[in-house]
Amino acid sequence: MDLKELYQDIILEHGKSPRNFGKCEGYNRHANGHNPLCGDHVKIYVKLNEEKKVENLTFEGSGCAISIASTSIMTELVKGKSFVSAQKIISDFLNMIKSSSEMQSTELNEDQKTKIMSLSGVKQYPMRVKCATLAWHTLTSAIEKKGEKVNTEVSDK
Amino acid sequence: MNIDNIKSQFPIFSKKINGKKLVYLDSANSAQKPIAVIKRLDDFYKNEFSNIGRSIHSLAVNATNKFDETRELVKDFINADSKEEVIFTKNATESINLVASSFGKHNIKKGDEILITELEHHSNYVPWHYLRESKGAIIKFAPINEDGDIIIEEFKKLISNKTKIIAITHLSNVTGTIVPIKEIVEIARKKNIPVLVDGCQSAPHIKIDVKDLDCDFYAISCHKVYGPTGVGVLYAKKKWLEELPPYVGGGGMISEVNKNTITYAPLPEKYEAGTMPTAEVVAFSQSIKFMNSIGIDNIVNHEKEITNYALDKMKKINAVNIVGNPKNKAGVISFTIKGVHPHDISTIVDEEGVAIRAGHHCCQILHQKLGLLATARASIGVYNTKEDIDMLCHSIEKCRKVFDL
């Protein structure tokens, strides 16, 4: 195990200064996520426009560096994507964190893939995987308008 | 016995964690086991195993006697009046659930009040919540101040004619507050209200004398007292155990069973249904002997020295904030580091072989009160040394470095 792989500079930087933080104007989808193991909460706000494009994507909440960075990076990468494209990126990310070694999706460019791969260090820390996936499960709930509260103890089983 | 050599009795400390010497500071969660306990488990299964209290063959008689010897040791350990007041359970959580259920059945009605505190572990809140749901009882929370001490005056004000039971921790698993149980019981006695004490954190670290405390119920978690998992103790005054209905029904807890009527076994079996964790209870005798061999006063003094050393040293580290400052504090040190989430602290110190806990420690009410979502917690056991604390502080410095603080 290597702490430097887990706490890469980009993670620390996003953890300290998260992007797209706050409640965005005119959001029409939202969901809450909760990690009962640590008590962390995240709220995801999505503004999906008429063409079903993610026009805006923001979040509120508190958590560890991994969880905040993962959420922040997610908002950067998914903002501006179509509904279908967003779903593909989410499932690609969740696959990468759980098993696959790379991001397979064609939805992201190389720079974006590099950014997202900075989170792959958590694979070596099974107890921390949920920190990285909470926001992504919550985003799924928001855009698919399930409206249910996401609980990592259920979503990651 | 030399307190400095205690670590050598614990085989786990010869193991390396992440290539580093193990510094175990998670004893409030569960304590490590001395070799005598491990050997006794092994030995019992190899040479003495049988179920207890049922068959009359030699192995069964021996196992029954050994099981009973632990009960005797527990009785003396907590200074109970008789062995009949010592009930073995699955864990302290079950001990509290037993009281909530059996006491609540006939003694709690709609609108009755249960008084607990903001310090309580979920296991001393959720069982009472069941009564709130099933009976319409009201749960009141006695407030704490910012030091983590219960405000006795406020506590008194919350007692009413409807208060049917007080359930309170002896030692907080977050702030390390040692609660003045004797004072609480004296207040309760004036109104004739029974008191349940959650002794999970206190039993391994301070002297327990249920006669002196005069409490009605006392719950103990054996795995925190250097014993096996799967065993808890419920001490209860005999009059309660005689009066209250049994909790779990099944084999071993009956006197006579007919198609129309069932009578229950005498104490303590009335509350011990089904096959008990026999080997674990037998092996728990070695935990008590281990504690007795050192002496509770020596344990208290040693842990106080290590705790004070830790507090002094940790307070000197910039950005570290110790949670709570109770008047009387045991070796539970919850802390935060400005700019580093407790989960990140735990992962980073773990790389140095330092095991601490991060999260809400099953005390969300307390964390909400303190305005915190989570804390990191270093908790001290009898085997901890000043070197362990040095290593903790060194690894905290590493957190600061990783996060560039």
C-alpha cells in the first residue's frame, strides 16, 4: 500500500477546494447520500435541461478528502454531458473502482480519464471504496429521479 | 506484576501491521486478548468440551462447574451479592435489550418517561427507542456541557413523576467522561427510580462495585475486558430478576413444560435460554484473573499516566483539538485535526501500524451535540505504553505532512 497513490496531489487539491460546491440555481433533480459507517452526507443537485443534458451539477456535504475529491471531480466531468452519457460515465467509474483497471468509456477524453484515475488508489483500501463511490451512487439516484436516499451499505453490496 | 511487561502477554503484539510494530489504540472498541484467554479457549475445546447444565456425564459436569466458576469470579469482580445476580448474555447490547424488554413489558406505559443522557452509545438508546415505538414512552436526554460532563442540575430537572427508569453510561466511549454514578443513583433513590448503568467502557478500566454504586442493573461487554467475543454480563439486583419476566425463551430456562403451562427455571438460568457461549464464558475466567493479577488500582494508575502523557503531548501538536475536557477522564481520547477528516487520519496513521477508530463511535447524538460529524479516537488499554503514544503523535505529524498543514 502506498499513501501517495491514495492521496495524490489532485485529490488533496480537490479535497481542499472542491469545485461546484453549493446548491445550484434552478436544479430540478436532487438526491441525498449517506454513509452510515462514518456519518458522511452528500446532497447532489442537478439541472437537467429540456434536451436531457446535465446543464448544471453541484453538491453540498462534508466528508473525507477522498469523498470530497471524488464528488468534486465527478461534477466537473459529468457537467455538460447528456443524460445517457452521464449514466455511462457513472457505471464506468463504479466498474473501475471495483474491478476494471481502466476507464473504458469513450465519453471522456484522455485528460479527463487521467483525472478520474487519480481516484483508483482507493482500490488498495477496501474500507475507503465507499468514500469514493457515495456521490456517484447519489448522482444516479438524482438523475434517474428515483428520489430515494442512497445508503452506501445498500448500494455497494 | 510489572506493568511494563504486560504487552508480552498478548501474542498479537509480535505481529507486524503494514510492516510496522502494532500500536493498538482501539481498546474502547474491543481489547486484545492475553495468551491465557486464548489458551483456555483452545484447551477447553480440545480437552473439556461439552454443553452445560443438561447432560450428567463427566464432561458435562466439569463444563458446568467451569462455567459456574466464571460466574463466581464475575460476582466478586463487580462485588455482587450473589452469583444469581450475574446473567451471561451475548454482549452488553443484549444485556440492555433484556432490561428494556423485560422491565418495559409491565413497568412502562404510554406517556411514561425514560431518562438517558446525551453521552449514550446507540446500544443504550435504541433498546429504549423500541419502547417509545411499542408503548408510546417518552425518552428524555440529560444534557452535557461542552466539557462532556453531565449537567447534574439539568439532570435533576428532567426527573418527573413519570420517570420510570434511568439508563446511563458509567464512562463515555467518546469523551472518556467518568460519570458520577453514585450521585446519580442517590438522586434516583429519592424518587424510587431504578438505574441501569452501561458499564461497557468502565469495566476494564475502573473499579466496579455494584453494591457501593447501588445501581439496579449493570451491563458489561466481556470482549472489552480482554475476554472473548460473544459474551456479555448483566448484573441485576435479585428482586428485579425474580420479578421481571424472562427475555428469550427456549431450552435451559424452564422448570417445567406442559401443554398449557410453563414455569421458569430459578436464577440465573431463567435468563439464559439456549446453548450459551460455553467455551467463551469459561475462557472469560482468565480475563478476570488477568485483571486481578495486575490489580485494578495498578491498572487505573498506569492508564492514567499514559492518558495524561498522551493528552499533554497531543495538545502540543498544532491543529489537534481534543474533544471534551471532563472533570474525571479515563483513557478515551477523541480528537480532530483541523483540515483532515477523521477517516483520512485513520488511514494515514494505520500506515504506521497505529490502530485508532474514526467515525461517530455509535454516538451520533453526542456528535450532533458537539457539532461534529465524526472524530478520530485513540483509546488506551492496560498494554499501552508511552512509546505507543509517541508513535501516535509521530503518525499524527504525518497527517499534517500529507495534507500540507
